[in-house]
Amino acid sequence: MEVDGNSVVAGPTNVVYLSTILGRDGSNPVHKCDWKCQNEHVCANMYLCKLTGATHICDKNCDQRIVYDNHSSLCRASRKIFPLTQVEEQAVRGVRRKLESENSSADSCSSKRRRDAQLHPSPFERSFTTASLICSKVGDGMDMS
């Protein structure tokens, strides 16, 4: 998926960077830390990527944050969790809607099967519809004394 001509997902993973979907990467994207990077805490809110030697300041302008859940993000360098702002939440909802619509079009055959199942049930489904209910009188088999 692309936003403003840039790929939202970095590499073959399902990671979505907030800076990318918000258009804050600029024309030359900087290094994005992943599971291969070993980040070292230098001081205060500064972190060093041992793989590239790049430093990262983890604050409100953090470009290493990925979507963690519906209401928070995770900085891949510092491992700190940040609450999403309203703008970020709206952007995340838009990306999720886009991904869901792409996935639902790929699963169009499954929805047809469900509709077909009502018209032409399988033998297993028919076995439940042909079984009759066994009703007994109220209190039958119960000691009412």
C-alpha cells in the first residue's frame, strides 16, 4: 500500500510507521530500525543504532514509532509506548480501512460460499435441519414433591 507515493509498509513485514502515513518522512527517508538493530540508550532520550551508527531522539517528533494498537504507538528504538493523537488515530483508521477493503476483495469467494450455503446446504448442515426436537411434558422425570 502506498501513501503519497511512499510505501507505508517497510519491507516484507506488517509494520506501519506513523511518520510514513502522516507524510513526515520527507524526500529522503531515514533509517528505520527493525528487529535486526541493536539500540543502545546513550543518555536522556537519545538512542544509538549499533547497526548503522545513527542516533535517534525519542520525543513527540519520533520517526521510529509504529502502530501498536488502536490507541498507542511503539518506538522501535527506545521501546517506549506513546498514546496516539487524534490526527494519528484518524490516519491509522484510514490505513486499517484501506487494508480491510483490500483483504475483503481478496476474500470475495468466501462470502459467495456463505450465501450459497443457505440455498444449497451441505449434507452435514442438512442433518441438523432434518432432526426433530424431542419434547417432553413439564416436570417429566423430575421429583416435584
